[in-house]
Amino acid sequence: MHLLPLRRHAAASALAAAAAAVLGLLSPPGAAAAQAATRTLEYHGLRMSVPASWPIVDLTANPRTCVRFDAHAVYLGHPSAAQSCPADLVGRSEALLAEPLDGTTATATAAGPGTSVAAAGTATYIPAANAPLGERRFAVPSAGVVLTATFGSGAESTADAILRSVQLTSAAPAARATTPAAITPAAASGTQPGTYLGRGFDPCTAPSSGTMSTWYSSSPYHAIGVYIGGADRSCSQPNLTASWVATVTSYGWHLFPLYVGSQAPCLAGFYNISYDPSTAYNEGVNEANDAANQASALGLPGNSTVYNDMEAYDNSNASCSTGVLNYISGWTAQLHARGYLSGEYSSASSGITDLVRQVGRGVYALPDQIDYAWWNGVADTNGGSYIPSGDWSNHQRIHQYHGGANETYGGITINVDGDYLDVAAAGSPPPPPPPPAVSWVNTFQNAPVYASPYSPAQTGTLNAGNNYVYCKVWGPVVGNASAYNHWWLYTDPDSGPAGQYVSAYYLSKWGNDQALDINGNAIANCATTPQPAAKYWVDMFANATVYNTPWQNTITGTLYSGTDYVYCKQWGNMVGNSTSYNHWWLLTDPDIGSARQYVSAYYLSRWGNDQALDNSGQTIPDC
């Protein structure tokens, strides 16, 4: 994981150098390669066409090579248990890994869900219906080979073309099993990450069990992040099996499983979430199902937390944030339905900030735990100004406090991101909430939006036309004496951050103090109602009538004389006479009548005409 979503291609020269070790395995490219930009590769009884520009790496001759799927390459053999990978790789490109079926991790890959298996005596590729996003896996038992072809968004045709070109040669072994044997996963030692307070690390590829044993006894770490799947996972995982999980957890390691799924709609170069809220929600559901399947195959028990990896994105783009929030909502709801807890990794300043804005609003299903990247170098779970102390405060945080760095313990060096965990084993996940419902409305002009109905500062704009809203809350009135509305609608504006409020005054139809969708159906009430930020104390010289608007539509109660509090002020009808008057109206909770009503500032015991100050002389803010 890393803070900034940058693809890394620094290994290209290393791949090119390693390619020299395997050129003897290639038949000459010849005229066909020049015409089609491919060359013929023979390996282990198979012949196939691969792009001529891709370096070809013999992993037996180059065991420390990182088998990475974010850059073009052909890898032959098993990824080494000691491969050296940068910690911060993310994303997918087109690449090919060819491995022997010899009882290693490749055998489990060939037996896994989503793998196409050729019929006995053939190498005919038929795509699997449930192939994971971003890769194709093809087992050819008659040659004793399994192929993994990865691809970036929209580039699956390259992977399919390679796999469809596969043929058996006379060098294919004479006898092979027709179908790889199914693998029964071992079980981890308890839910993961369980209860743990202390340091952890996350490398791009899981280290060998021997390395894990050495680091457990010689490093400050007893927790590790492991990348269990996702279309934008970059590194191969030769060690990451159910047996490895059972072994390392028996040593005492705590695992936090990471899934690098689709990224924010506005983040280029990745598989992307849809901008459409409903589609994004369903994408979260689908990828949660895949994550739950991967977790189960690794022997991770129910009630373990699976963390979605959402790289940093532009959260000033409201539509982008909306897609992410709906995806996370679907992800969380479906993981709960599958018996797992939901975690979310992102940059503290982007994805985590978007989640913090939603706490208590009841619109989206929020994750049970957060894993935030804030590279301040401090090993703790203080979220600073990004995360209020009361949010995810019950042992629900992981802090990634530094990015990729080489660290050596027991003579073994790994490139790691540094983490600090304060997590606790939890009970069964709550039942999934329904998907967030939206109501469609039409607004007659571009409308300002605010973080709260009581916020004085505009945060963005909802453009005129058809828009969706989630729910409504009662707040300060907007309008004039003949056309007004107290309802505020929770929405995702066209500019500014997601999850803001717009006045129902801007609806193109219906009447005063109505909040209906375009079909005349009532918009649902929000689960929580924002409250004014502060109270301002004032003295009133007489009992004063209060009204539902500053334009004196209806008397609704009385505010007694003496010291009272008000929230904010709004300009309205004048009260008074030619020598003593005031146009300001103060939002307050009267002594008689409903809360959130308006009283004229004319009744203030001090100050002058058209002034609205509290007892200390401070200006009361605008509503």
C-alpha cells in the first residue's frame, strides 16, 4: 500500500537484463513476429505466441526477481519464496506467468476457482465463467503447466489471445493427471487480525514461512498485511497459501488481509468504480464476494476483517467521492452478509476523510475498522486533524506511518511499509443494511450547498436540473415571505465534497415547506439531524412572539424575557418603528412552542438598530 497512487516501472531494466537467461527457449521470431509483433515461445511442452517486446525472465536463473503484474513481462518458472519486491506496487498491466504443475503453489492455483482447465490430451483454452477481474488462469494438465495472464482495464484481449494461441508440442510429458486435485485449506489460528496493539508491516508479497519465523523473533513486528486478491494487486504471491497462513499464525503473527480492488472513478490507469451510485454499490458487493472467497480459501475464519485498499484520489471531485462511498457501502454490507468484518485502507486526506464526513449520517454502511496512510513517521493510531478521536475509537484503527523502506532483521532484508495497529477481535458482523436509496428531484437553478444546514460557508454547488438526494432534515428557512422552505436535502453536489445539504427551496415544484421527489413522493427523513454548531447568549427586554420564518408567516410560540440563547441570524421583515427597529431575526428554541423558531432582534436589550450581537458584543453568525 502507498499514499500516492503511482505505478512503479523501475524494474523494467532488471527484467530486460534477466531476459537474456531464457532467450534460448524461444524459437526465432522470423517474419511472422515482424508482421504481428509477436514471437513464439516454447515452454514445458507448450508453444504459444507472446508480444515480441516483452522481456522473458527465467525465474530459476533469477530467483530474486519480483514477479510483478504492473509491467509487461513473461515469467517462466515458480516465483521464488524469497523474491525481492518494492512494498508500494499497485495496479495491473499485461503480463504472463508460466509455472510447472509440480505440487507447489501452482497446483493450488490450478485447482482454484476461476481457473480454466484444458481437457486431457489438449491445450484448448475456454475462458472460465467466474474468472477473477484482471487475470486469466489456464491449467494444461497434459503438459503439466498452469498459465496466469494478467491485464489492465480494457486489455483482456491480449491475455485471451496469448492463451488461445497455446498448443501442445511433442515435448509434452506423456502422462499427466487430467484435473488438478482440489486443495483443502488449513485454518488460521483464530480470527484475523484478532486483538493486537503494536507494530506491523505490509510487504508487496508475503515472505516465506522461514523468513516469518526469523522476523517474529528478531524484529519489532508481530503483525503483517497480506494482499489476498483484487484486480489491482501487483505482486505474485507464491507463499500465500492456506498452509502458510496456518503456519505463520501458529508462530503468533497477526494478519490483516488486504484486497486491492477497483479504484476511485477519477483515478486514471486502474480498474475503476462506476460514477453511478447504484452500479458502484453493486461493484462493491461483487468484489466483497471475491474477497470473501479468497479469504475462505486461505483458511481465514469468519469474523476476520478484510481491508479494501482504496488508493488516494481527488476527493474534491464530488461525483468521484460518491462512487467510492457507494462502493464501500456495498463492500461492507456484503462482507457482513458473508460473515466477515469490513476494513478500509486509504489515504487519511482522501478516502478516510470522505468516511469521516459520513459518520453518524446513516446514509452509507461504514467499515468496521480503518487503515489510514499518514506518513508522519509516528507509530501510533492518533489520526490528528484527519480523524476525530471518537471515530473508530474502540480498537478499530491501523496507521500506516511510513512508506516503502528496506529493513533487515536476522540477516533478512524486506522492503516494507510500516504500520501500527490497535485492533480487537470482534463478534459477529451486524446484518447488512439496505443499499442507500435515492430520490430524484428537479432543481430550478444552480443551488449552493453546505456541510450542514447551519453552516455559514458554502462548500459547493448543485447544478440545475435532475439530481438525486438521499433524505431530508429540518433547518433554517430559505426564501422570502411568499416562497420559502425549512427542509434541507442531503445530496452529492456537482462541485465540492460529497455528502452536503441543499435547501428544498430550490425544488422546481411543490409548495412552501414541502420536500417531495419528482413523482410527488415524500423524501425520507435522515437518520440523524445536524445541530447548530454553537449557542450565543443574549438578553431580551420583553416576552417576544416567535415565528416559523423571518417573514412572520405564523406565530408559533413565545420566548421569555431575560437571558436566552440563539443560534444564528437571518434578514427579514422589519420590527419596530421609525426610531427603533431591526430587520434581523434570530433562530432560537422558544420557551413556548416548537424548537428552531425565529424571534426578532428588535427585542435585544442592548445594541442599536439593525444590529444582532450577543451579550459580549460578538456578531451572531448568519444562518
